Amino acid sequence: MPRLPLYQVDAFANRLFAGNPAAVVPLQEWLPDALLLSIAAENNLAETAFFVKEGDVRRLRWFTPEYEMDLCGHATLASAWVIFQTLEPKARHLDFITLSGPLRVSRQDDESLSLDFPSRPPEPCAIPATLAAALKNTPLACLRSRDLVAVFPDARIVRDMKPDFSQLESLDVHAVIVTASGESGSGVDFVSRFFTLGEIAQEDPVTGSAHCTLVPYWAERLGKTAMNARQLSARGGELQVALAGQRVHIAGRVVPYLEGFITV
């Protein structure tokens, strides 16, 4: 039976068992989508990334245990780390082709990796009637891009929030992002949490793609383009982010956890 390499790492983490775990499966050629989905379901992580080299770039795809995603930050960071470590140790940049267009990952001097992702500025929207009840707090404002964004006045509200997921499920969105400016003296410009709807995991530990929306929003609010962000999940995650025109740069570290093979 064919054997495929499998890596599992913690992305946007400075230590093991922090950040967001992702699986990475390098491929020589594409397998049927049903098999990719079965592998992702067997891994039972938020995302499993698969890539195939095509000339000077790689086509990268991300699968949850239930479906293919259009954009995933932490699994892109994980994929780049695997390539830098095992396939192209001398490379400084990696280019990917994805459902969200071309993406680049670059090595930084501090050994972190930086994602070059599309900016997805959110647009103001009415606060859904069930949102305040579901979050047990009324947001100052509500915005929408791919996800619904609820803005709160205090980082402590975001940290201590215990949403009612049964009520969140009534919202017609992929996910709900809750966010606030960072606490004074913390060195953090803004914080967030990310609640997924209709998936196995109800809270994502660290969500790179959410920052495609959060960065342009907070850059305008705070009047700065380079910021430090923190995702306040139980595992926690640290991100260094910047707005660069129509692109967002999201940097973080990767910690390896597991390396082996799967048979299919």
C-alpha cells in the first residue's frame, strides 16, 4: 500500500501544545478528493494541508474533516515550515497557488515565518438579533467579510466570553470573530477569538485567515499598519501582523509535534 509522509505541528506557537495544530501531507501527485477528505477526517484536526509541486510553485489545498476550505493561515504556515525544513532548506520564499489566489511565505530573521495573504476588509452590518444573546454581551459594532465580526470595548470581555453555541448556530455565517483592542501595557494591539459554526471544533485556537479581516479593521481604528495580535483561546496564539496595501502580512512561529507515515 502507498505510504505518505505526515507531519503535525503547532502553528503560531512559541511552545509545544500551544497555537493551532495542523497536519501536512506532501504529495507527488493529487489523490481523489474523497481520499483527501478521508485523510483529513482521520487526522481529526481543524485542517489538514496537502500540496503538489507544479513548476516553481506548489498548489496548496486545505481540508477540514468535513469539507475543503478556501483559505487557512495556520495550515499554510505549517506547510511552509515542512518545506523549509525537509524539501528546500536554503529557500527564503515559497509561493503557493490556492483557491484564494497566489500566497507567499517568507523566512524572517528571527526564525518566524511570514504569510502574505489577501486583505479582506469587513463592511459594517446590522447586529443580528440573536448575536447579543448568543454571546451574552452586546457588541459595540458588527461587521462582515467571510465571517461575522463583533467588536467589544474591553479585552476582558473577549477573554471571559462563554458563548451559547446553540444560538450561534442560527446565524448564516461560517464563523463569528469577537475582538477588542489590547489591554494597556500588554504590548498587544488587539485581541480576538474565533467561533466556528457547524464544525467539530467550536473554537479555533489561532486563526490566520481571520486576521485578513481583523488587520485592515484595526489598522484603520488604531492608525497604524504594524501590530501585535493575540488570540485568546485556551491554547493561545501570538501573531505579528501588518497591512501592506491590498495584502496582509501575518507572522508567527511553528513548533513540531509529530512526524511519520500513513498508508492509503
